[in-house]
Amino acid sequence: MTTARLRIAPELRMFLPAGRRHEWQDVTAGTTSTLGHHVESIGVPLTEVGPMVVAGRGVPPSYQLVPGDVVDVHPVPRPQQLPHEPRFLLDVHLGTLARRLRLLGIDTAYHNDMDDPALVVQANEERRVLLTQDRGLLRRRALWLGAYVRGSAPDDQLRDLLERFAPPLRPWTRCTACNGVLAPVTKDEVEPVLEAGTRRNYDAYGRCASCGQVYWHGAHSGHLEEIVRSARTWAGTTARTG
């Protein structure tokens, strides 16, 4: 026997090639390739992998497979534990998710013109989790930590992130445009930049300390409040089950 067997958890089979999303995956053992290399070679990013177990003991990605090994490959436990409060960097394709995370008061960096190497540099320097749906980006060796965002709709993506990282929610405290922190201001302080109807109908305002953008609960606040309500529900579910 020159092979080892990987038993892939159901949560990870989405990363396997179509038509080969089976529980059991056979790989060649007894070579210089590590277990981590084998897992990534079948399509599963290591950022999505949690405990890997051989004969009842946990092994690291650097483990060298021997013929006959059977490895249980589990997903990252949820909520995922980080060394500090979660803060994120999103790639160019996740702009809507970035704005929703900022709406919830979560420290979220986003650029619509940054290439992959620059994303890795910023994520590493600022210790941000790089969020993407690009598996190749997650496989970059220099990246300190990344995560695959599941779902195509913004609601599904947001719920996935809240369930995975359980970040504290502080709605209405960050600028959705630049991620700056909002500070309360009086109507008199911002009156020069307000339309007449806004001055007449609203009294509570906030201003971004970074870019100066002024905020108030206006015509679209109902939709935004629903996003906040849903997020709090999902976060509460994670807290009860985590």
C-alpha cells in the first residue's frame, strides 16, 4: 500500500472539484509532501481547515503521511478564536459586505483597486483577517490569516462571517465609506452641509473623524435597521451555540 486516505468533513467538500466531492480522498503517502500540501492539492484551503486527526491524535499541516494513514480533516471550529478582536480586510469583490460590516461597527478595511500582493502586505502589517472568495489568494504562503467567504448574496456572506468570527457589534459607530469612527455632533455644527429638508426633519447627527462624512437616520434607515436586526439575531445565535 502506497496511499493514505483523507476523510473530508461535509463542510469542506464544497472546495473539492465538481464530480469528486466525496468523503474519502486517496493521496500518495511516503513522499516529501506534507499533509497540508495534500489537503490543498485536492482543493481545500488550509485557512478553512481545523483539527486533523490520525489514529486519535491531532497532527499539524507539516505531518508526513505514511502508507495506510487515515486522516480526519475537520473544518475550523466556530466561532474561530483569534489573538485579538477580529478586524478584516476585504478583496475587491466584497464591497457590499464591507459596507455592512462597517455599518455594524466592525473594523473593516476595503479598497477597490488593490492587487493581491498588496492585500497580503496590509493584512500582515495590520493583523487583519483577509476575506475573499479567491482560493488562490488564501493559499499564498506569506499570508498570516485569511478566510473564505461563503455565499453569493450579501446577507448570506454577512451571516457566515458573524457565525465564524463572532465579532462584537457596535452599530452606527463607523463610516460606511472609509471605516473611520463616527462622533456625535450637533445640528449647528453640520448645518452648512445639510439640505433644507434634512435640517427640518432630523436632529441627531454623527460625523466621521477621518473623512468628515455626516450621517443621520434618513430615508434608507429602515433597510439598514433590518440589516442590524438580522445581524444581532445571528450574533446571538452564535453566542448561544459557540
